[in-house]
Amino acid sequence: MEGFYAGKRMDYIDKTSKKSSDLSLLAQCNGTEIMINTIKQDKLFHVDPSDNNCVMEFFYLLDGSVEYEDNEDRKVLNKGDYFYVFKITQSVFFKVLDEVTLLYVSNQPVYKSLKDEMCELTEIVNKVEKKDKFTFNHSERVREYSRKIAEKLCINGERLENLVYAAAFHDVGKIYIPDEILNKPGRLTEEEMVYIKRHPIDGSRMIHETFLKYTNKIIEQHHERLNGSGYPYGLKGDEIMLEAKIIAVADSYDAMTSNRPYRQGINSSLAIKELINMKGTHYDEVVVDLLIKILKEDYNVL
Ligand SMILES: [Fe+2]
Ligand SMILES: [Fe+2]
């Protein structure tokens, strides 16, 4: 790209999109890249340290607002504000408060690896959606409930991001369950249950080779229950990660209240009663109480 170049609003060299964000590469030269990144409300993103000591990444908020944590303080950046990173040693995590459009400048090439990451994610999402529309919508709701519970527990930064990804992909392993079993009305036989009980481990394996690998333990444990009655390992109490306990409650509530082709979901108050009955034996008490609070406050349930 030599000489003068003017681009129109929709011009870009390359663009990659997933449901919650778009990244367009507008210009590149000698390793420097200029991009526009749009990210939807409530989504999380992060800027990571680089192995390359020369990388400087600069972000200017063209629109929207984001929140980040600075020494336990929450700070907000609005339209017209900016930030940049150079030789950081820890990732910085952001939450989008209002859909944000960032002008993103990097003095080293980053677009390709960001694009690969986004494609990897889209590929997994498409696989799940193709297999089972229910599982896909269910996972979206479980992600929202889990995020809200985690925020009330002051889980943030990398831990929150991993939890949100794990919640979104907790059932990816179900793509290996035959449709007849997945959609079977009524009780499953013992052999059929073997397939069902494998999905947390299959899911964990599927994401192991991707950038989501840090979520694998959470995915593996989302059907474990406090008293050891869960699967695949029958873990008890503190052996189960808090993140998995959060997803377990969100997942069970959504599974109970959703309609499947072969059965009607139960109403919210019955599902809440069920969760309360199993507090302390199957589900973490604090997590159940928080979900009930969220359902009342944000979903007008009860
Ligand atoms: Fe599951
Ligand atoms: Fe699930």
C-alpha cells in the first residue's frame, strides 16, 4: 500500500465477524495494522501481554463505553477516551457497558491470530447449532444466568471470562450423542445414559486444542453435584470448582423450564422450588439464592 489511499465507510481489506463482535482490517504497512473492532453490550474482552516485547496496541473509543478494573477500582471509558498497552505483564479485562466501536492500532501484526481465534469459536458454535437448536439457545441462556451470578459473587477478569465461555460451551460434547438418545421421550436405558454422561468429558476434549482450553475443567465438572451423585467423576463439595457449581444451577434451572420436542418445561416457581429442595445436597446454597434473586430482579419471575 503505497501513496495516498482514501477509503469509504464500508471499505476494508478483510473482515471477520462472530455474533458478538466484528473486526475489520482497514490498513496495514510494515507490520502496523489499523483495525475497527465493534463489540456488543455486556460482552467481555481482554488485551493480553505479548511474547514480542515491541508490541504496542492502541485503542480509541469511537463510540460506546467500557469498564475495566484498576487496582480493585472499576473505571469507565467513554466515547473519545483511549487506552494503550506496551510491555504489560498481565492481561487487562474489559466489560462492554454500551456497544463499543474501537479504533485499534497495533504496531505488530495481530489481525490474523485474532481472526483465527474468532473463526475457531464460530466453527464450534456452528457445530452445536447445527446439531441441536435447543442446546444452542439453552447455552446462550445459561451463559447469561451464569454471568449474572458470577458478577454478584465479585468474580471478575480472566476468571469471569473463562466462566462465561465455559457456560456458553458447557454442552458442546453433546454433538457426539446420537439424536435418538438426545431427543428420546421418557426414561433412558443404562446404555443410553453412558452416552449422556460422556458429554462433559467430550466437551472438555473438544475445546482442549483451542484458545478455550482454560475452560476445560469447568466444562468437565458441570454435572457434578455436592453430595457426589453427579457425573462423570462423582466429585463432592470443595472438589468441584465454584464456576462449575454456578453453571450447574443455571443449567438445571434452564433445563427444567425449557420445552423440548418431547416434553413441556415446568413453570419457574416449580423449578425454583426444586432448586431450593436440592440446596446443600446437589446445588450450592449461595448460588441458588443468587439465581433466585436475579430471576426476581431481572426476569420478573415469581
Ligand atoms: Fe450438560
Ligand atoms: Fe446444559
